[in-house]
Amino acid sequence: MDVSDYNRRAWNHCVEIENRWTVPVDADAVSRARRGELDVVLTPIRSVPRRWFPPSLEGIDVLALASAGGQQGPLFAAAGARVTVFDASEGQLGQDRLVADREGLDLRTIQGDMADLSAFDDESFDLVFHPVSNIFVQDVRPVWREAARVLRPGGTMLAGFVHPHYFLFDDDALNKGEFVVRYKLPYADPDQLPTAKLEAFMAQNEPLCFGHTLTDQIGGQLDAGLALIDLFEDRWGDGKALDERIATFVATRSVKLAPSPRLRGFG
């Protein structure tokens, strides 16, 4: 099965049914962003701290990586950034164009695989904004390598991802408040879900998910040449048993290191 193509079509379906992550921002949010009041999320609830961004976004080149849906890219554009939204789902990209047309914003949209940014030259962007979405790819390390490649030295990568412990438990049991460890890490829906449950997911056009280890999520960023300088945790906010006990999302702030001529060739 081509998981990438399946997930692309699944997210197009999510747009049709108005999934939470496909509903574009309203005019008020755009107006606030134009005034410098930028409020965006990498994870479900907690807003990204303003100090994670430069004092002004005017003229900053921003790549909204696997970040379509009309929720973040338009706000960066309203704040003065030069924005490119890159996503696999044409339906999701359409939501960004919808907001741009509605609000008179200038942004471009490009369809593609988040692990292949060959559409962009090296060092094309000052900021890569990558909310929770690498949950939908089988191998996350190419995503970090490509993001680091297109960042300028000193540029910032802001990313959100699902903590791997989220994937250990049986969903049906969790919904009843029971903790049953059923799966192992790294996790993959196509490999670990029972056949009947996988078929039910796919019959409903549910995107297929992958739970990556912290070695790949954080270590992968470090190996790609990014220096981790800050992070925070977040929750679903659904009030369910796991959410009440532990955070299940992580947001990271990393900076692309400028290579030192003295150390080139080492490490």
C-alpha cells in the first residue's frame, strides 16, 4: 500500500467533513495577526510563545511545512512574512488559498511530500513551521534533513509532534478509562493494528498514523544540524484518562547551526 497517497486522499476527505484541523481561520484572527498579535499552534491547545518568533515577521521567508488547512500560513502572511505553504493534500492547500483570496493575502501553495523538499533551493527560508504532521509519515528523519537543508544558517525550525508513549495503549480500552499496553515503538498503524480495525479505519478514510521514537524526533533534528533551544509539552484537552495523567504532545524550537570552518570534517 502507498501510505503517502492514501493519507493524501484521507486528508482531502477530512476537508470535506470539516475535520478540526481543516477549518480555516476567520477574519478576526487575520486582523489580529496584521496588528502583530500572532496566535498559532504547533500542538492542539497551547499557543506558540511569541518569543519563539523574531520581533517582526515583516519580510521573513516562512515555510509552513505540512501545515496546510488555512490555519497558520495565512496568519504569517498577515503578519508580513513571505509565506510558502507546502502540503500533500490539495484539499488542505485549497483552504489556505481560500483565506488568502478572502483576506487579500499574498502566499503561495505547493503540493508535495514533506520528506522531499527538492522544489526549494538550499537555505531558502528563515523559519520552518511544522505543526503535528510527521505522525503521517513512516520515516521522520528525512523530514528533519530536508527542513534543515532549506533553512538559512541561524534560521529557526518550530515543530510539534506526538509523544511516542501515546501509541502504546489500546484505544478502545482508553476510551473506557482502562490502560492496556498493546503496541510497541516505533509504532505503525498498517503493521500493528488488527486487520479488522485497520480495515475499519480505512473504510472511514481515517489517516494512518506512525509513532516515532524520541531518538528519531529529537535526535533526528540534532543529527540534521539543528540545535534544540527550547520546548514545551501539550495535551489533547479531551479530558480522557490518558490526557488527565500525562502530556502527549511536544513542541520544539531549534536553530540551524552555522558550520565552523575550524571544525569542518569532524563529527
